[in-house]
Amino acid sequence: MEQPKENDQLQPLGDAIADLDRKELCDLLVRLCDLIQQEVGTGAYRGGLYPDNITREPDGSVHLGPAAEADWNGQERDFLAPEMFWHGQKSPAADVYSLGLILYYAVNSARLPFYKSGEDGARQRRMNGEAITPPKAAGRRLSEIIVKATAFQVSERYRSVEELKAALLSCVSNIYLSGPVSAENLYHKKEEDLSTVERMMLEILRKEEDHEIVKNEMDEEQVPQEPIVGPLMPENKEPEVKPEPETPSEETAPEEVPAEEEKPVVILTEEKNPELEPVVVSRLSPPQYQNSTERERKIASKVRRRRRRPLVIILVLCALLLAAAAIYDHIQLRDLQEQLSRAAETQAPEVPEAPAPEATLVIEVTPEPTVEQTPAPTEAPKESRYELIVSDVSWITARDSAVNAGGHLVVINDEAEYNHVLEMAREKNISYIWIGCRRVEGTMSWVESAKVDYWPWHAGEPSLVDGTVPEDYLMLSNINGTWGYNDNRNDPAGDYPDFYSGRIGYVIEFEAVG
């Protein structure tokens, strides 16, 4: 009878992650950070971080399923970092992003950011860099962790899962400092004696000591005499009032008591930690000037005047444009009348002279054979032949190879030619194709000086730059089953061989006059 229970324990956590309380959730994330460090170390990427790939037993132990190497499907794709989704760029910061998204998912009732836009729309908004706003239920401290962990730019996130773990531990511990942030005040140790995790927590707390959010909340709680680091606890004031100094005899100096009280770190009980409880959003009090009707009238009149100003300016500009247009039309009409009068004067004496040489002109000026021969060479049809080469080469190498073969990189003029190239790619089972276009002085320019007005770009493209590397070369790319144009760096296969190797090719177009 015990075997079914063990099987139930190994069921994926999935949406049940939203049922965890704040302490259980933070403990889960800390254990995931430890598990990642044990498997791949501090400076490597692990992957496979999404709720359906996590199992949690009653004793709190956590297990992770395997991670896909590429072609992510299902829930794993929804929890990928943007740089992994677009370029397969692996780093510890990509794991941090996935863990931050799991934290958001748990406190937002098992819903991802932008879920109202639909699954594809939500993913597109995240992958294009739209900032993620934490849910109100996260609380101040967890919100700060979510924002930093899910930052679009890698440089703005926690550098490793170890640093994310330190931030989570500071939230769970609910640390209040009554003095400056230092190793002595926090751990009663010298800084050189701290462990790696303790040193990272100290660094995080120092960075947050002067944070604007902490200052605002200190003002709201009316505790200006001490810097607070960590979640606020307005109803708990045990650290400020202690009856112990009243019991000693008069021999003890009163100055020694507060000096001793400034050093310890007060760690509040879990039951009283507001960051481990759901946030209840209360209504704000009415505006303090609600009874001042005169002030409201003044504000309303100022708003109306400000709204009128742009309208007046627009009307004046329209009047000036109409006047300028009328003057321009008048000048054009006058010039046209003068040209017509001049033409009438010059054509008047030529009218009687025209019929005189009719016989000779009709015979000499109508060489019908020569008129019919001129359009023949210009209307000769052009037939193109295409050849797809599979090779992990740069755009410049592909261009030179096409020219040496007697052709050029393909110029896609319309939808029919576009579909023909895609069919060739499907036959060769590749996902990226160099075509004959690149950016020259900020403008996309085709080889052979072709003029094309057909641009089936992917959503969010062209992106112009990848980090600090310019993306000036055009390729056809297959992203999650959808083909489209994507500007890319010159040699992506050389920079990211694990992702692009064996998946790149180029099409040579050979033109011949039939």
C-alpha cells in the first residue's frame, strides 16, 4: 500500500506551486539554487527550470527533470530567458531568469506575465524586451527579487543562482539592522571570515541600504532613526523597547546599554514576517484637499487652458498652410496661363506649313521594320535557376562563393520566389538561409543593385544589433515553425556553433536570357 504514495510524491509540481505559502516558495527556490550548483557549478548553465519539471517530496527535498538541448516545446519554452530563445546563449543568468519567472508564476496564481495577451502574445511581449511588472501579491521584497531576476538585459540580473539564493535568504530571514550594514553587525564576524553565501548577502544588503523604495517605506512607517534593510514590520517594535536596562543597579553606566543594543541583528519570527504572507491591498484615504472646492476649480481651469493651447496653435498653423497653398496655386495658375499663351503664339505660323511636305514625310519617317525590332531584345524573358548549398559559412563567404560559381546570392522579388526558396530549405531540413541583402550605411541593399519591395520580417525585426554586435546581414530563419526575415551578425555559426551548426545554408541564383 505504500508504493502508490511514493508514486504520488514524484508527480510534477506544476500549477500546485501556486498553493505554496511564501516560506515554502522561498525554500523551494533556495533548494533549486543548491541543486543547480551541485549539478553544474556556479558559472555554468543548467536549464530545464519550469514547474512541470520540478518534483517536491513531503520532506522538502526537490528533484529536477532533464533539460532539452534545443527545439524547446511546451512549458519549457515559456520559461526560457530571451537570449536562450533567440540565440541559444547559455549562461548562469539564463537560469536566474527562469527561476525569477517561476517565482512570478507562483505568486500570480500560476499565470505568466502578460497572460491576457494569449500564450503567443505574452511570449512575444517578453521576448521583445517589455518590462515585467511583479504582481501586487508578491510584496515589496519579493517584487524587487522578481524585477532583478527577470530583467531583459543580462547585465541587470543577479550574476548567478548563488547570488539569487542570498537575496531569497535575506527575505526569509526578515533581517532588521539597527546600525550600518557590516560583517560585525550582521554575523558578528570579521569580513575575511565570512563564507561565500554570507559575503554575497552582505554585498546585496549594502547595495539596498540606500534604495529609494526602502527610504519611502521608512518615511511611511515613521522610523527615521534607523536604516531598515529587508521587509518592514510596523506592528512589531520589540527591538526598540527592552525592559532589561531598568533591572541593573545604578553602578552600570547608562551609555553602555544602547551601545550593546546597536550591534545585534534582530531576526523576526516567521509568523510575523509580512513578506511570507499574502499581501492585502487596502484602499487609500481620500485626497486631503477634497473639501477645497476653490482649489479644484483652479486646477480644472488650468487644465482647460493647457488643453486649449495646442488647439489654438494647430488652428493657426492650418490657416498659414491654407494661405500658403492659395498663394502657390495662384502663382502656378499664372505661370500656366503664360505658358499656354506663348505656345499659342509659336504654333500659329506653323499650322499652314505642316501639310506641304506630307508626301515625302510619310514615306521616309515610317520605317516600320526598325520600330518593331527595338523592343524585341528588352522583352526577352529571364529564367533563373537556383541551387541551395548547406554550409556553416558567414554571409560574406556565401556571397563570394556564389559569385565564383557564376551567379549571386538569391534576390527574392515576390511571394512566389520566396515560397520557392522555402521549399528548397524544407527539402534540405535546414532552418537558416543567407540571401543576397545586407545593410549599407543604414539601408538594406540587395546585390546586383536590385530594387525589391517585399519584406516579410519576423515580429520584432529588424533588431539592428545583438548586444553590441551589429546585425547587418539578411537571412531567412525558421523560429518555432514560422519563417521570416531576420537581420543577423556576419558569422553566427562561428560565434554560436552549438546552436547553428548544420542548420545554415545559402541559395545561389543563376540568371540566363532565354
